[in-house]
Amino acid sequence: MKNFWYTILEKVTGIFGGWLFSIISRIIATGYFCFSKNVKESRRFYRLLYTHKNFLYHNYCTFLQYQNFTTIHYDRFLAAHGQQTLFQSKGWEKLESVVQQKGAILLMSHLGNWEIAAHLLQQQKTPQKLLLYMGVKEKEGVEGMQKEQLQDSGVKIIGVEKDGGSPFDAVEGIRFLQDGGLISMTGDIVWRPDQRQREVNFLGGKAFVPEAPYVFALVSGAPIFCFFSFRTGKNSYSFSLADPIYIQCANRKERDAQIQTAAQQYANLLEQQLLNHPFEWYHFDRFVK
């Protein structure tokens, strides 16, 4: 049903212009802000981020979060209707220097617009082979269209079911890295309760992040790049890559320590970027325990 109404909205605004898409999506976001059960969790998150502010400010932050989330759909609409996405990059040369040797793992987050980031990777002067691991929802709606558009742009997608993925999915990812490709994995969502995870310090509390990206780095020898993409204006973005993280060890004890250190490095980078872009946090479920 979401897919149906989203398609209708796209067709109508394709006739009248993007301004109508922006207005309608913001009205819908306001409705979610007023009635969604996730709003309580967002207010809690901003209370942790801004400990010295009051309830009204935390509520205001949540409202901005929901309104900013509409820009993801708006910019997707503009791109689908022929408007070029403008971007500038920082740290891309770090990735190019290693990717042809053994590939690399891009650790993306629900901070900023990871979907646009995946598209922009295909627009580089030397486009890279990109494999994207994405969770599969029972009713995907707009997310299903999102995946179709990514696949149309040349991104290979492996859907991971909520009850567990196939071991062959992991093997395919390792081979992809060995062939010099990029694989993208989510760094801030634990998809299943039984999924292997790491506890990290975040905003003065504890959060849990998936262990899989660090195991992939260990097995393949490929570096991890924490990748962030932020909106700088209408259909305009800036993305950055931090210094590569390597996991190389000889024994089990050392391996465990290096994986924990790498997970905390990611959490520190995520917290730092969050402080700079607080209203582009699009993680609507509980993250900090």
C-alpha cells in the first residue's frame, strides 16, 4: 500500500513540480511526529544528546528530525526526474589507494543519507563494483522501490532475512572483496536478537553494533572505511571517509581485542559526526540502551 500511494504522489508531483512533493511529504512527516509511537524514543535520544536542555527543546529536535527525513525522499524524486545530484568528497583518495588490491568494506550508518551515498559512489570518475547488504522487511513498500533504484544504478544487493542469512551470502561477499570490489554493510543496526554483536560506549551509555563487518575485515584482510554522507542543500551532498581500520591478528585473544577496538572506533566516529549533524539521525528505534 505504501508503494501504491508513493507512486501516486510521484506521478502527481511529476506534473505539478517538486514543490508539491516537498509540501505533502512534510505534512505526512508532521502526522508521524504527532501520532507515531517512535516519537517517544526520539525524544529520549535527544535528551541523551542534549542533557542540559528541557523537554521543549528535545521535542523541537525530534520535529526537525522527522522533517529532515523527508529530504531523502525529495532528493530521490528530484534525481529520478533528471536533476543532477551535486556532491563533494573528502577522503576518497584513501579508498582508491587500497581498493584495487583487496577491496574494502564501507561501514554506513543511519546518520545522513546512505542511499544517496550508494548512488554517488557509482558517479565517481572510476566507479567501483559495489555490493550492498540490506535487511529484508516483511512489507517493504517504499524500501522495495529504493532497492530497485539502487539495482538499476548498478549496485548489487544481497537481502538478509530477519531469521538469518545464508552462509553463501558471506562467501559471496568475501569473494567480491578479493576481486577488488566494495561491500557496504550497516554499522548501527542489530537485525536479530541472536546476531553476534559488540557493546560500545555511546553518548554516555551503552549501544550494540553488529560484529559482522569486523569479521569480514578479519577474514578478507580488507580495510573498513566509515562512510558518511550529509545534505548540504537541495539535492546536494558532501560525503567523507575516515582513515581505514585494519583487523590483523594471530590468535583468538588478540582477534577479540582488535574487533572490540574497531567497533569502538566506529562508535566514536559516529558520535562525533552526530554532534555535527544532530538532525540527520534517521535511526528511529532504540539505539542507546
